[in-house]
Amino acid sequence: AAGARVERIESGGLSLSAPGGQRVWLPWPVLGLSEAPNHQGQQSGSSKAAVSLRWRLHCVDPDSGSGAFQVGGANHWRLVAQVGSRGIVPEAQSLRTGILEVGLDLEVGATIGLVLLSGARPQRLRLAAPLTCCLEHRQGFDRGAACLCGEDIVRSARAAVVAMKSP
């Protein structure tokens, strides 16, 4: 994952600068957060100096038994990305079967691991090895549903949504 620098933290998401000067907008819904971001400090105008992000993820280790299910403090990661650090620290953690709670404190100027597709489309966010969040399938242009259920069903579902929104 290439390092992308956090340029601004806005109410709607993150503005990033990727290698090669590419600008990337990463809206909060694309991150799949478990709760609204907690903004901290004021930088300039509507931009914030830092933000706390939270995820709740279901993890399964196929080699673990049912008694190995971990929640709460037993399955919690605290990650930090600060100005001057070489990414998110700590860099590696252990995945345990259960509900993994991940907290990331992110500052403007910090570097995060981001994989981009052509056109500066975010594909993956590397939190800490071995955990990477898929961003590609959370965006409006995603074609994943069509692959899973077929074009006809997707067209019908979209038409029904449009009909529901029409007065």
C-alpha cells in the first residue's frame, strides 16, 4: 500500500494526497465505520485537526473452537497515525475469532496505507497487518451486486428504489 497523506479532515470525510500528486476524497460511508467519526480540535474553517474512527468487525479463525470467541477488551486494537510517523502504528496485530473493535486516532499530516485504482479510486485501506478494509465495494459505482445476483435483478432493484423516491 502506498502512503497517502491526510490533507484535511472534513465533516464528510478525508481529503488525501497520494503519491504522484493525486488528490483522493474518502467519504466516511466508504470506510464502513461502526459509529460517526469523533472530530477533535479545529484546524482552519470547517477542517478538523484530528479524528477518531471506530470499526466493529467480525473475525473468524477457522482453526479456533467456539470457546475462543473474543469480544470487548480481549479483542480491541488501538491504532494511531500521527504527523511524522511512517504510517499507522502499531503495524501488526493478531486477529482473534469474535468481534474485533478497532480504534484509529488520525491527525492531519499523518500518512496512511492506501491502495488506489486508476483514476484515484480508493480500493483498500491498510489498518495494521493483517487487517485491510475493502473500500472498492462500498462505492456507488460498484458492480459487485450485479456479479452476485445478475443484471436483471439489479436493474429491477434500482428501478424500485427510483420509484420509491419519486413523489
